Amino acid sequence: MVSQDLLDILRCPHCVRNGPQAGLLTLVKGTWLVCQDCQRKYPIRDDIPVMLIEEGDKWVQTAEENLPVPPPG
Ligand SMILES: [Zn+2]
């Protein structure tokens, strides 16, 4: 389980440059972090959020309900 403290400080690496309130993430299905601004989706693998823009790019067109659990490695 990823700690709430960590989730509170994590931001989408693509959007965070737009300001401190940009790139806020929502935890989906316990294993995905979805950017509220750009809809990039970052998997949490082995309790470690993979905050890479290229990783988020892979899932930007995937609806939240279609995200695989667990995220593919
Ligand atoms: Zn974003």
C-alpha cells in the first residue's frame, strides 16, 4: 500500500511545471494514479508509483474502468 503522505506530494511529472496545484493525482483501483489535468495514468508496481511521462503516455487513451489490475509489468 502506498502511503497517503506520499500520494499527497506526488504530482504528474508532465503537468507539475504548470504550478503547485497542477497535475493532482487520483488513486484509481488502488494501483493507478490518474492525472486530473492530462489524464495520463501512472501504474503503481510493487507499491512504487512509476512516475514516468512515457509510462503515463501509454494509458492516456484508456478509460479508468478499463485499466488492468494489476498493472502489466
Ligand atoms: Zn498530467
